Amino acid sequence: MQIVLLVYIIYDIYVQETEVEEEATQLVRFSQIQYQKNVCVLTIITMPLLTHSQDDDEQYVLVASLDNVRNLSNILKAIAFKDHALFTATRNGLKVTVEDTKCLQANAFIQAEIFQEFTITEDQVGLQINLTVLQDCLSIFGGTTVPGGMSTTLRLCYKGYGYPLTLFLEEGGVVTVCKIQTQEPEEPIDFEFNCSNVTNKVILLSESLKEAFSELDMTSEVLQIIMSPSQPYFRLSTFGNAGSAHYDYPKDSDMMELFHCTTRQSNRYRMALLTPSTKALALSCKVSVRMDSRGVLSLQYMVRNDDGQICFVEYYCCPDEEVDDEN
């Protein structure tokens, strides 16, 4: 006898455990997450993940599969600072966009090659969903992989406009089917950040930037960044409760892979906008810091997933003010 269980997820009240008995002998234990509005339906069934027909696939405009769900969930953590996210799929892969106050935008790029299967029947597929709910679904089996242990597999399917996003997650022969209601996709902000307008660029090892943030005063309301072809070359400054703090990088530092600065720029950025990017920094191995002629900041993080594959997370941030600083 197959267990089929339907659970309506409503939004952010509590988590409770439920036991369901099959023929009075077998128990299936699962977590039921309740939310305030109907945004998701879970079906827990004991069946192989790949028990589906080819006709089922033909009705979807997007199908993507991963052998390890962490290859998606980890990259989403790097941009999870707002509840809603815009998903844009093309034949090149999946782009996930999160924005805040029209001054900050984060984009996570998961190339098509990262997926074990990536099928799209249209040139572009766009949808908006609740990112918090998606993360809860992706971690329903715990979201951790023990070395030598089993991982959670994911099959993501979408029929098109007006339909929910359907997730099939399997671990140990137990499949969870999650249907997340989609929303009208909003047009993302175009920061018009073009490579031709980039005036200054450095590439650093992420460890060095983590060290800089640990030494700067994070009570500061702003982070000042100076990029210059002459000294101080690349400087980060804060102005917090303990006074001013500066962290300088020589252009020939071992921690700097690339230094290309054509003009002196000094801009301040609100710390509250930059703080979310530290999630991406924690996962990354390298970071590219770029400024364009307007002072718009690009932080591009290179992230390796559990399988050693490369993904990218990019943050755009508008300057709070331009500083006329000759020090």
C-alpha cells in the first residue's frame, strides 16, 4: 500500500510533527510547516523519483534536475535577503534575482551544465515566487549531506504562466512533491552596468576580503571604497563608534589576482545594503570588485558547489555619495 499524504502549507506560524500509520504497521514521520497564506502544497509518497511518463515532461516549459539539491539551495542562501525572487530561465541556465529599495540587486547564476537535466521549450521562462518558501521546501529532508551518505535529489518542473512551480525531492526512496504558487513577475531594475563603462576592477581571494571585514568597524553606516592607479590603490574605510578604520591592499599583494584601475574613484555605500553580500562572500573563493563611471559597485563572487562546479553570484549597489578625498 502506497502512502499519499497531502499537506497545505499556509505561512510562518509553527512547525509540528505528524505520524501517519500504514496498515497499522508502518509509520512515516514528517514535518508539517504551517504558513499564513496558501502558497504551497506538499505530497509525501513512497515511490521512486523517476516514476513518471514522457508525456508528463512534454507538458512542462521548464524541467531541471539535480542529483544534489544543495547545489541549488546553497547558492540561493547567498541572495536570500528578501522574501521574493524572480526566476529567469534561458537555454544558458537559471538566473535568480532579488532586489531591495531599487538600490541593491543580487543575481545568482546557475549554468545549464550544473544540472543533470535542463530542458526549456521557450526562449525565456520567467516567474516570481516566495524565496523563503522555496528554501523551506528544498531543506525538507534536512539539507545536509554526510560524507559517504545519501543526498537529496531534485526535479524542478514548471508548466508556464499561471501554474505553480513543482518540486520533486527524493531521499532514501521517499519523495516529497512541493507545489509553490507563482506570482506575476516584476520587471527587474536595469542598473545599466556595462563592461565598457567599467573604470576600475580588482580580483581578490575571498579570504582577504573576509579578513578586511573582520578588522573594519561594522557599526559604521557606510563603507567607503577608494580605487586608484596610485596609492592607496584599493582601500576600504569605515567610520563607526570606535572611529575611522582603513584597510589597504597593495596592487602587488599576493591576495590580489588582478589590479586594473584607470582613474581615482572614492565612493561611499550604505553598509545596510552591502551586508547581505557577506552571505555570498562566505561561500565564495574569489571576488571581483568593479566600479563604473557613475560609481555603481559590482561585487561578483565565484562559488564552488559540492561537486566542484563553478557558479556566480553578483551584487549591484548604488553609491550613497561620491567623496572628494585625496588621502
